[in-house]
Amino acid sequence: MNKQDRKIISPFGDDKDFSGCALFGMMNTSGKRFGSKDPVRAITNMHDRGNGLGGGFAVYGIYPEFKEYYAFHVMYLSKDAKEKTDHILASRFDIIYDEEMQTKLANVRDPPVVWRYFVQPKKHRPENQTEEDYVIDAIMHINSETGKAFVFSSGKDMGVFKGVGFPEDVAEFFCLEDYQGYLWSCHSRFPTNTPGWWGGAHPFSILDWTVVHNGELSSYGINRRYIEMFGYKCTMQTDTEVLAYAVDLLMRRQHLPIDLVAQILAAPLWSEIDRMEPKQAQLLRTLRQTYGSLLMNGPFSIIIAHHGEMIGLTDRIKLRPMVAGTNGDYTYLSSEESAMRLVSPNLDKFWCPRGGEPVVTRLKNSYRAAEMLAGGLMK
């Protein structure tokens, strides 16, 4: 890349701007579905935090007619990869419906073929394997062994839409004005240490778990080695992928509540633990000793989402920004207050979460059940 090209991509004249990347999350806690207008306006308002090498959205509640089936969004970089993937899917799933995803001309770079499948796992599977793990096993097989096919969304009644371009361009490419959901998370990328390509754009997803991330993980190597011991395979060439798999491992497979997950991913310093009450200090020492390889070392702010819940979390000393706000049934998480004020000028509440402390928003009708589950697990 020559200097002239670099200036076109980055208004800062430097391709390693540490303040880059923008996050935005918007959730209606009553479950009311809404369109893309406000999420796209909000993330576009932070245009200068990205450089056009990645943008994306995760949307929940968008496939009510197919909500009982897994919705696979797959990008194909070659015809041969699609043939291999179709064979794998047909051998492991009943394919209810599939189609090339609706797209239109937009300012995105070298778009691949993107395909959508609604599938149901076949009834015959290993007795000791849950349905969700069966699905993940198939995804890992496709992503690592077909060569140029990548499943970038795999949950029920939700979808990820991402690519190489500014987020407003990605929204136009995928015709997001035609979709509605009750929870939207959005990302504008400014890659620093990893390539800008379609699979490396955010959100990262596994089943209905999605993560958008601002920052970088200097612990990526050890995080990846730990995750891969549990059958996950990192193929997207960027550090954020391990966050999505770590969340799935800790919250879905091991049933840990978000308060404990936050203490694993953004663990307090040992000096802080030494000053805590003995019971709390013992718990945190145990978590660090057990999950030391999942400590996400380095600056980060992330929005984690799955059905019924949106979670904001920053690193323990908050080296990346995140603010939160509410207005009626809507909760917002954002890299900048200006994005929230654009779509909701008069917030009921606005605050800056502390480093390492999760902001948890849940659907109202599932709040009590989730609290009871978390309480039982904490005892």
C-alpha cells in the first residue's frame, strides 16, 4: 500500500489508529421489532471511527416464519466450495429452504456469493452430543475443510450481515431496510493487526451468540489454544473470533452467569483481589486459576448479544470507550454518546459503565426467569 492509498483509507494518515472501531447496540426490552433506520443512522454517525474495511450488523427476531430452524448465512469464495458445503449440509441436516441472499449494488469491496439456508439437524446423531454441539461441529467442518466457504451466521430467528465496506454500505448491500428485529448490534471496523476481508468483519457469531469488538487481544494465542481444546476452530484470521467462542463455551455449555463470565474475560488485577473480602477473593482466585487462559488481555469494549439479552463489557481498566442509555423500552450501548443522542435525543438515563462491569439488558418477560437461573448458579 503506498502513502497515497493510505491517506484515502485513513483520514489520520496512519493505518494503525488506536481509537478506531465503533460499536452500537439497540434493544427494545418489550420485544417490539423495529427497522434498520435508527441502528444504521447511529453507526453511520461514528463514520470516522472506521476506515471502510469492515462493517456489520446482528439482528434478532428477523425470521418469524422460520423461527424453529437454524438460519445459516454462508459466504462462498468459489463454486467448488459451495458444492462441498451443499454436500455437508445435505448429509447432516434437513434443508427446509435455501436461496441466494438478496443483495444490491453498493460501495462494498469484492463481494462473495452469499447464501441462506434454513435447516433442521437430522434426527440421528451421536447420543452424547447435544443438538447445539452437533450444529457447531458441522459449522467448524465447513469453515475449516471446504477451503473457501464460511458460515458467518447460524442461530435461530436471527442473522448476521457483514462485509468489507462502511456499515452504511453493508446495510445497503444486504437490503437491511427490508428487515425488522427487536435487537440490533452494529460495528464499524478499523483493523489494525488483522486483514480486512469479508469473514473478518464483525459481528462474529456462533449459534445465536454474537460479539462486536473495539480493541485488540494481545492474549489471542493462548485464548485460541484454550478454545480449540473444546472443539472450536478459529478460521476467520482475527482475534475477535475467540471472544464469540469463549462466550458460547462459558455461558451456553458451562452455564455460567454473566457476572462470573465478566470476571473471567476482564479479571481484576491480582493486587485488587488481594484487597477484597476473603470470600470474594477466594472466588476470583479460583476463577483466575481455572480460566487463566481465557483472560482477554489487552484493550477492548464489546457488545455480546443472544436471544433475549444484550451485554456490554469493557476491559478492566477501560482502555476502550463505552456508554449506555435508556429511553422507555429502549436500551442503547455505544462507543459515543452522540450516536445515542442522534436517535434518542431525550434519554431517561445515561451513564458510563466502569471497566470490567457488565451492562446487562434483558427482555422484560424473560428477566425474572434469567435472574432466578443466575441466582441458582451462584449459590
